[in-house]
Amino acid sequence: MKHKRSIPNRSFRVADQIQRDLAELIRELKDPRIGMCTISAVEVTPDYAHAKVFFSVLVGDPAACEEALNEAAGFLRNGLFKRLQIHTVPTLHFSFDRTTERASDMNALIAKANATRALDSDEPSTDESK
């Protein structure tokens, strides 16, 4: 039973290490399409053949950044080969993470709803004035 538990833990450790190493490697890229991006998560397949890398962008165009990162995937994978102590370094697939974008939209909706509620409660009711 101990063996089965160690496999998912190893997968998480590998994904975490890939995330840290990619963050450093991406900073070295000179492509202007890659703005200020952050690696938010890495999901590695059980056979370590592929890794889906989720990123968010603070400054820059997410679509252009995704294209540039996927074009640089081979270079980045080669950089990982030199850093990681594993037999198989996964093929990298970059995908824009919309989580922060959705959170921002939700916060805006909540703020709007709260502002509307505050306006409604500030208006005196016509029934109370009689």
C-alpha cells in the first residue's frame, strides 16, 4: 500500500519542481510577447510524457503570450532536462489560466450588487413617509 501513495506524491513534487524551474527559465526568454506572466499550476500526466502548464498574465496579451510560450516549449523543455533529476521530462503545453480573470469579474459583480443594495436601502420608502 505504501507504494501506491508515493506515486501521486512524486507526481506533485515533479509538477511543483517544473513550476519553479519554468518560472526561472521563462524570465530568461527574450520574446517581447511574453509579458509579465506567472506560472499558476502544472499538471503532469501519470507517465510524465506531458505537462499542462497554466499561466496568468499581469501585463501583456494572453493569446500572444500563450503562442510565444508554446513556440518556446522545446527550448524550455531542454532547460528542464538540465535541471530535473528525472528520466522523462514531459512535453510542455501552455494554457492561459482564466481563474484570476474570472475572480476579478466576480468581484466587480459583487461590488456592483452591493452598491445597488446600498442605494436601495438609502432611499426612503413611500409607505414610511405617510
